[in-house]
Amino acid sequence: MLPSGLTLRHVLVVGVDGVRFDLLGPEVTPVIWGFGRDGFLGPVPVDEGTPTWSGPCWATIATGHGVDRHGITGNDLTGHRLADHPDFVTLATRAGLPTLLAVSGWPPLALAEDGGPLFAEAARREFVAVAEKSLAGWDAADEALTGLAASILAEDGPRMSFVYLGAVDAVGHVLGAGAAYREAARAADHRVGRLAAAIRSRRSFADEDWTIVVVTDHGHLDRGGHGGREPEVATAWAAAAGPGIRPADRTLITGQTQIAPLALAALGPITGS
Ligand SMILES: [Zn+2]
């Protein structure tokens, strides 16, 4: 039993790959849209020096540093300098906190493939592979990963978690940013809602402070694909809600380097906790 007034702080960061900012809205992504009402939701430009590929964008989000520091310029992470600039899950893990890394579909975020893992250390590490190399396979992997992560969040309540969903980006690459892409975003938004509901279902929820951050790495061209500086590609976004997030603050997150510091700050002082 905690002394009254003392609550344990928890942070969940959900990464949804390749979701265009102009797709967000109350119809397609009601859960993410709700962050704009209760907390923060806004566009986040991909820094000029960061190629709009998943590798460099996620590295910047995870470490709080740009390409000049982490050294990742593409989807092969080989030669990175992540040891000098660790990700936010690793930093929380090294502080002795229970942490979760849960990744669907794209190996180098979690595994020693293509120069990975981008997230070096986690108390619990889950990876769900795309069993069948198809869009249905990507959807199934996101679905399985969501169920797994939801049960871990509900039962174990890690202090710092990163959960990654990859299916929206896969649809964008194959079919472009049309109706199927919107449906994939709708499914991802529903999965974000399931993760949030799992947190609210915790028996100890009333004694805990949870900050939830949802973020994408880059957008997509109408015809699908990314890597350039077109506005629909180079405009990412972030959403956040929690005890320290003031709804009126429209400038909370204006760059991808700000997400890791925000997630770590939301934990409060972590050394010795
Ligand atoms: Zn991506």
C-alpha cells in the first residue's frame, strides 16, 4: 500500500508506423483524435537532416537525438552510435525499472537483424513476426502483438513500455494512401484504444499515474512510399495525455527529438526508485 498522495508513474509509448497527419480525425482515428481533446495532438515535422525512412525517424524518436548523433540514415542500422545515445526504454531499464518492448513485424527495432536492435535493453522483450508475407499477415501480427501487450500492461504494469504497430505502413507501401490505408489506420487506432483500456482495467489504476504517448515516424505519398521531403511524408505527428500534459499547450512536441525526453520526464526521477 502506497502512502496517500504518492502514486507510481508509468509511461506507455505507442509507435504506429507511417500514418499521415492529414488522415487523423474523429471518424478514422477517434482514439488518437481524443488525445487532442484531453491532452496533446499535433503535427511534428521530420527534421530536415533526417531522411524520412523508418530507421532514422524511429532512432530519433527513441533516443531524442538526430542523425548527427545516432548515425542511422536508413533501414539498415549497421554502424549506428546507439551505445552513446541509448533509447528511452534502455535508460529506464538501466535505472532498474520494469520495462516492456513489444514490436510487431519489423525486426531491427527489437532483434539483432539489419544492424538492430534499435531498442537495446528491456526487462521484457516481445516480437511478433509477420508469419505470412502479405497485408493480412501484417494485420494479424499487429493484432497478436496488441493482445499480448494489452495483457502485459494489464497484469504487470511496466513502468516504461514501447509498443510498435507496423501494418499501416505496409498497406501504404502496397496500396497507396487510399481506402485500405484509412481502414488500416482505423484498426491501429482501435488497437491503441485496447492498450489504453488494458491500463484502465488495472486493479491498482487509481494509485498510478499513466502518461500515454502515440507517435508516428513519417507519412506516405498518395501513391504510397516515403523517403523525400513532401509535406505529406515529412509531417509526422505525436499525441500525449497524462498528469503532466496540459491540454492548452499546443507547443508541447514540435520535433521528434522531444519525445524521448518527454517520456523519461513523465516517469519522474528514476534513479533510486
Ligand atoms: Zn516507417
